Amino acid sequence: MKPARVVLVLPDAPLPFGNAAARWFYALLRGLVDRGHKVTALVVAEPADADRSRELFPSDRFDVRYHRPPVRSGKFRKLESLIYPYSYIYSRGFIREIDELMRSGDAALHLEQLWSGWTGLAHVDRSVLNIHYLYDIDIADERPTTFEGRLRRATTFRGERALLRRYHVITTLTDRLSQRTREINKNAQVTTVPLGFDSSLYRFEPEKPRGEPPVVGLIGSFGWGPSYTAAKRLIERLWPEIQKRRPDARLMIVGRKAKRALGELTNGVDVELVEDVADIIPYWSKLDVLLYAPGRGSGMKVKVLEAMALGVDVVTTSEGVEGIDAIDRVHAGIADDDQGLIDRTIEILSAAQSTRIDRRNRARSLVESTCDPTRSIEILEQIYEKILAKKSKP
């Protein structure tokens, strides 16, 4: 398509090794500009992340405008959260700037993650809203026991469905998310756009040295529900049996809030907890198997993609490989029951080096084909073109 004018709203700084969403934001912003589009990105970021992002996106080539989350407190914030859930990171100045940029009528507004939808309500006819996950799926089975918990759950569901019903053009990361979105908004144009993941940033090491004790582990942010439930299941239900069958194996859990969230669960368990590290990549190289068995959690799992890109064997559930067509015992060990997860972990630890290298190569190729950023951006370009064509009609 010919170059388009795009206003891009990002709730986190675009960083190649930031949080899960930030890695896609990095590939998206760079890819759109590389393909000739005129992009203005409005980003919510704390100063440290904004500074890191500025180094990657210099102002002579990229138009990126950073806004700090506003400071709000007291009754007003609580009332605002009831009416507009999870809107608190967007300041009034942020929304005014969107309105100013959209005034000319020649731009498509691309909103990343559901809650950024609060900022584009004045421009739904020229917007595409990208969904990374849905609480409608993730917490459907939760039954809070406190009034505050029940209120938060009800408010989240109401806000999520209200936004989904307001937008006419919606993209999601997986077919599962697309199907649920269509059920909520039957009139929306919903398209699956896989998360673009720049695997060239990850050094692939399919052959790991033998001789050291094998390491089973989990890397993630343990303030996030699916990662926490995966860690709890690993510590309490999976690891004891794995350790019985492979006494030489070690367990390592690394990531944000690892000690704070999991410390009480590890009493009497031989596990290495590493919290809030500046660079996560060296810890990936220590793992022989990523064992990630989350509870319900929709969307694509970046930790699984990272492991496959780096050459780390993966054992996970069907939730863990949502959005990628991974085959059990071909690209990863995939099972939903405890015994299946344990057996597949032991199989990998006991497999010949050549078998493991073949599996890692297949997994890396799968990530490269499924999550090619260029492929994802090409789909988005078709959506922008339709949005702008509609607007150009008398």
C-alpha cells in the first residue's frame, strides 16, 4: 500500500527486551517506519524507560512522544476506575494530543491493548483496537470472596465488553481471542494478527554443553496471574516428582517479584529464586527446559516464543502455545495434566543431544514463520487502507 499516516498509541515504551508487549511495540514501530509510513507514536512510560527508548528511536527519524502516567489519588481516582477501568495511566493531555493529531482526518488510529481504547472513543470510525488478552477468558472462573474483589471483577468485565462493543475494527493475537471478540461484538470486523516477534534479536544456541546438572526453570513476571499459577504448580506439584526421577536436576525461577510472590511457597524446596534482574538473557542460557504450566491465560506467551528462539526446550500446556501451531513432541512437550508435563520433562532431559537439537531447530523455525513482524505488519497495512478508504468517501 502507499505510505499511510498512522497515530500509534502504546501503553509501554517500545523496547526489544522490555515486558512482553514492549517487544511487539518495538517491532511494530520500527517496521511501520521502515516500510515508509508516517507514524506518530504516543507512549506512556516512566522516565527511565523513555530514555532507553529514545536511544533506539532517535528524533531525526522517529516521531515518538512520551507521557508519564498521571498522579491521581483519593476518591476521584476510585470513581474514575469504576467508570473507566484501567484508564488511569492515560492523562488528559495524552488524550488531547490524540484528538489534535486526528483532527486532520487523514490518519488511522492504532490502539495497542484493550484499555488504550478509552483514549480513542472520539475516533472509533478511524481506529483499529488490538487485543492481547481478555479478562472475559482469563478470570471467567474466578469467584472473589470479598466485596472489593467482586466489585473489581464486575467492573473489569463491564469495561472490557463496553470497549469491545464500541469499536468497529478490532485485531487480536490469536483465533481464540478473535472468536470470543466476535461473540461479544457481532458487528465488528475482527482479524487475527499474530504477535510480531523479532527473532533476529535472539542468539540461537541449539547445542548446549553436557556435563553440568540439568536445569529446569521458569522465567516470567510473577505479579501476573498466569505466571504465578504456573510457578505455584511447578513448585508444589511438578517439581517434587521430577526431582525424584532426576535427582541431579536443579530448579531455577527468575523474574519480577519472584521472591516476593513465591518465597512462602518455597519453604523446604530446593529452588533458586532470582528476582528483578537487569538482563534476563544470561539466565535463559542456564536453562535446559522451560516448564511453563499456567492456569487460564489467553493470548500468545512471549516467554514460550523467547525460549524457542533461543534454543531452550519447552514443556507447556495448550494455553502456553496458544497462537502457534506447535505439535507435541515435535516442537515442544505439550500436555495439560501433571503427569503428562512431568513425563515430557523427563523425556527431554533424557533424550539424545541430536534429538534435542532437531526439536529446537523445528521450534525456532516455527517462531520465525508464525511471528514474522513483516507478515503481521502487512495484515495491518490492509486494515489501515480500508479505514482510510472509508473516511475518504463523500
